[in-house]
Amino acid sequence: MGFIAGPHPGILHHYSPRLVAFEHSPPASHASAPESQPKNTIIFIAGLGDGLLTVPYATKLSQALPPNYRLAEILLFSSYTGWGISSLQRDAAQISECVAYFKRARPGGKIILMGHSTGCQDTIEYLVGRNAASYTPIDGAILQASISDREAIEAELKPATLKRGIEIAQKWVAEGKGDDVLPAEATDGSFGSPCTARRWLSLTSPDHDGDDDYFSSDLSDEQLRQTFGKIPASSPLCILYSGSDQFVPDFVDKAALVKKWIGFVKEGGGKVDEEHSGLVKDASHNLIGNDEPVVKDLIERVLGFVTKIA
């Protein structure tokens, strides 16, 4: 599933004055299907550094959906290299605009958010964040590759570099400069993107309480009760954790972590699709380079979940 240059058919939806969502065209076989007019929409939210069509499995998934579903990839101000100067709260507000747009366009249809990587943080923020009550309601959520950015960054950067960057960011926030962009040496280049002091602390989460710190393996039970335990029953959840995610440290027991999250969803009265949730065996972070059976496994799990919604 590598990059292949060429045109890509679909519809570009202008959901906000400066933002769009790209809806993949369905396969030709759907044209004659009884339910060829879509009612339901999966809004795909990609991760740090991603934008439209940068996660290849999304295209394959769009071609496998039932005729009454379409997949639309959302563009946010944080897309591509904008993540370091944005926030989960800003993302969630823009996602809410997109959800409202599709609800108007397809009255009575179901809306499912599907997060990939940091898009999973956006999805949880949408469901349980500080402004969740103000967002347009959704009918389900999928987390794919819901990794801890804190643990990934700790594994990537030298301890001295990470410590120094956090100290600079903390100092800037204390001085009221949280929205200023840190020097490249403070973040080891931030993976090619500018990053504010506030967002760097959100991602690195030195006190384990950063806004982005939803998925770390060492979070307390009480922290998980305030996140997974608050997911409303009106938005059933499906968790698809990559079994061979290269950004997850070896010390993380992936299966146990997913089981723990599921437990807190159920404890809080939420609904989780245990039949299709779990580890996607041999899957890498974004499934690039994976064999077809691995991609098929992911797609079949998604199909199983969405057909329960509508």
C-alpha cells in the first residue's frame, strides 16, 4: 500500500470557510445497488503530519463499505505540518462543524468518527473533552492505532534532549508564552513541524496530565475513568490496536491495555464492540507495508462494527 501517483475520484465537501473533507467515490458496483444513495458517513481523522489521502488503507476501506456508507477524510487546521500550532480542542470544534455539515446533507443518517493515531486523541476529546457537550452528536467511534505520543516521543528522543525541551516549554508557559513556537533544538525538530510550548507539553506530558495523554500505558485508573469511563452509550466504541505498531514501546502489553480500556468503557455505562475490538495481528501503525490479509482483517472489523450501527 505505498504511494501511487494519479487522480483520485470523489467529492470535495466545503464544510467550513477554509476547510474541506474529501469523500471517496464508491466502487462502480454500488451504482446499481438498492441503497446506492448514501445515508451514513465515516469521518476519517488522520494523525500527526497526515492530510488527505496520506493513510492508504482509508482508500481501501472506502471501497469495501456497504452501499449506504461513505468515507470522508477531514482536513483540519492541524493537518500536515499544522499540528504543532493547534490543539485537540480546536480540532474537535472543527470536527463538530464537519459532523453538522454531513447531518444537514444526509438527514437521518449515522455519523461515525474514525481516528487514526493522533486522530484517536481527537476522537476521545470529541466524546469526553471539556467542551464535549457543545459538539454535534455522533453515532459511533473507532480508534485505530491509539498510541501514546508521550511514550513514543520518550522512545524517539535522547533523554537529555527531551528533558531540555520540556524545561524550555514549561518556562515559556509560565511566562505567558505558551503559544510561541519553540526553537527547533528544544523539540529535536518536532519531526519537521513548528511546535508551540503548550502543544509540546501536551504531547510529552511530563506530569502525565497533558491534553494529548489519553493512551499511555501508565495512566491511573481514575484518569481512565474520566476518559474511557465517560464515553456515552449513545456513541458505541470499537478499538483497533495495531499488533505490531512500531511506535509502541516493547514494554507495553497491547492486549492487556485494550482490555483495560474496554473495562472502563463498560464500567462507565458506555458501549464497546468487543466482538470486533482488539489487536489487529501483525498490523503496523498505518498498515503501510502490511500484507493484504492484515489490511483485510482491519477492514472486516470496521465493517462488522459499522453494520451494527446502521
